Amino acid sequence: MRAIISVIGRDKKGIIAKVSNCLFNVNVNIEDISQTIMGELFTMLMTADFSDASVEFAYADKLLQEIAAEMKVEIRMQNEEIFNSMHKI
């Protein structure tokens, strides 16, 4: 299973490090990443592979929500199939 992860918020040090470290710790592979800073706004999109994850999808999301609260950013994670279905034209 793959997931789409988005992060949006005010730019600050450590956002990429905290998110990627969290995923590494639960054996989730980041397959693609794109990040941009527009003024003070930080945005990042990731595609992550959960095939070998050591935790359930919901628990990984809980861990990411803890980082979101700590860093004061918004993190959303969706199953890639659901994401693709929602964005079909």
C-alpha cells in the first residue's frame, strides 16, 4: 500500500527531518518527495510505501499528527488509491 502525505504550515527548521525520521522509524519508505517554500509558507508532498511498515496505517497517522501538533503544521495522510479516486476528472 502507498500513501500520499502532505505537510503545510509556516516554514521552520526540522519539518522534513521529523516527518522523514518518523516514517523511517516505522519502516515506511519515502518514494518521492517535493517541497517548496513560498514566502513563509512551507509545503511538502510525499509518496510513501507502507508495504514493509512495522505499524498499522492509522498508528503511523497518529504519530504524524503528534509531529503536526508539535511543529504547528497540518499533516494529512491518505491511501494513494483513495487520493487518486478523489482527484479523478
